[in-house]
Amino acid sequence: MGGDHGPEVVLAGAEIARQRYPDLRFRLYGQEAPIRAALARAPKVAAEAEVVPVEGVVLGTDRPSQAIRRARTTSMGQAIEAVKAGEAAAAVSAGNTGALMAMAKIALRTLAGIERPALVALMPTMRSDSVVLDLGANTECDADNLVQFAVMGAAFARTVLALPRPRVALLNIGEEDMKGTGELKEAARLLRAAATDLPLEFAGFVEGNGIGQGQVDVVVTDGFSGNIALKTAEGTAKLVTGLLARAYRASWLTRLGALLSRPALRALKDQLDPNNHNGAVFLGLNGVVVKSHGAADTRGFANAICVARDLVADNILGRIRADMENVRAHLPSAGAANAA
């Protein structure tokens, strides 16, 4: 029921996702009448879907604290509970990000050795997509948190990008070892010590301009810096495409150039289209929860569903648990993390 477009886009996206993965089955939580109406235009989903009527809806304007109090009476809350109860393998929502995060953290708890979940997503680069986390779940992080994010981000890259040993780096104001905060320096020390026991290559520090260049496969940072990096990248993409469109409209000659450049411009647009990278994940929980962008189109929501399916099929939770067992000896406080 969340997002800008409601059940219409969600179910049309599910229809596309099931064409890619015929093994998908769906539980649809929300108000029955609009769901049934949208299902009439999604026959493949309708044949493999169970509608669970729920009248309560989390609005985009709701505060997380308000949503938590109404969790059991809302479609979002019940979808997460289905994951907790083992009735569903993953939950996907385009609704209120803060509410989804808060509900998921309370209901599912964190994996053993993980103190805080992180919001992770793919960002386009000059080489290929890169994994970036945290994108806003934790504004302040200590060294142990950053190491845990690195472990989770590498597991995510091995699943989504099919990289056996992804290159991982910490976002910093310089690549030199002497630069950065005490937390960054300590996290780098711990990752260097633990990297030999992990399926990743620790590349040290990366600067902001290195993200777009694709210098590393996984960029690790706190949620404050990560969210700024994400929004800056999105704004820069819109700036570039806007300036190109203005330049091509300047004269008949540039309009002709635009016509000749149409295949290249289409490829650029596809590379920068957020729908092609849709599907942020709350990593570190005892369950898979994927957040779709609220403005995603049908293709974008289909991508979010496929991300959830891939994470379940590749046992992302098992990968993170195994990697944390290997790194725990290098994290003195890891044993105190919530193991519930």
C-alpha cells in the first residue's frame, strides 16, 4: 500500500519479476478492494498470490514511533511479522523508510555479532555497479560497526554482483593512512587484521570521487556520510542529464547532433536511471527486508523483488553469519553484540 503509486505499480512489478523467476510466490498485505482490482491486470501474480486483508496503512508522513505502535494493525507490520514467523522468505515495501526500518529491527532483531543493521544499495559507476552502505540507518558509527558493515557489504556484493572476493574500502577524506577520524583508522586496522580470514580484499580508504570512478566494489561509511553521498550522486545525475538536454536544444545543429547521438544518450539514461538500481536492503537482521524507492515504476519495483529473491536464494544471512564467525576474534566487543 506504500509508495507513490500503491498496488497498481507493486503488482505490475510483481508480474515482471515472476516472468524472470517463475518460482516466486506472493503474499499481498493491504486493503483488499484495490489489491483485487490491480490483480485483475496481473494474471501471473494472481495465480500464485494470497491476499491478506489489512485495513491499516503506514503513511509517508507517519513518524516511526507512531508506526511502531500500530505495527500489528498495518500491512507493513504484518508483512514483516510473516518473515519473522517463517511464513515468507522476504518482505518488500515501497512505504515509509523510517517506519519500515524501525518495525523490521524490533521484530526481526539483529544477527549474532551485528550490533546495528545497515541500509545498503547499488550505485552506478564508470566501471560497473558498486555496493554502498550505510545509506542512512546509523548517523554515528564506531569502528566495530564499520567492520560489521564491511563484512555485510562484501557478502551482499558476492550475491548481487557475483564477485568472489570484492574490493572493500572505507570512505574517507583521503587515501593516506594518517587521514580520517579515530574510528576510521581503527576500523581499517581491524579489517587489515581480519581480511585474511574473509572472502574480501580490503583496499584501505577511498575518497568521494573514487565512488563514481568505481575504484572499489564496496564502499563502507556511516549513515550520515553515506546518505549525503547518495543524494549528491542522484543530484549530479539529474544535473548532467539536464545540462545535456538544454545543450541539445540550443540550435538546429545541436538538435541534429542529439538525433545522431540518440543510442548513446539512451544508454546513458539507462545507466543513471534509479529504477535499474532499485532495491535497498536492511542488512544485518534475522530476515530479508527490501526497501523500494517510493517513486519506482513497475520495472523498478520488479528489480526490488528480484533483489529480495536473489538474497534468499543465495542465503545472504548464512553468508554474513559465517563471515562474522571468522572476524569475531579480531573484534573484542563483537561477542557482546545482540545475538537474539
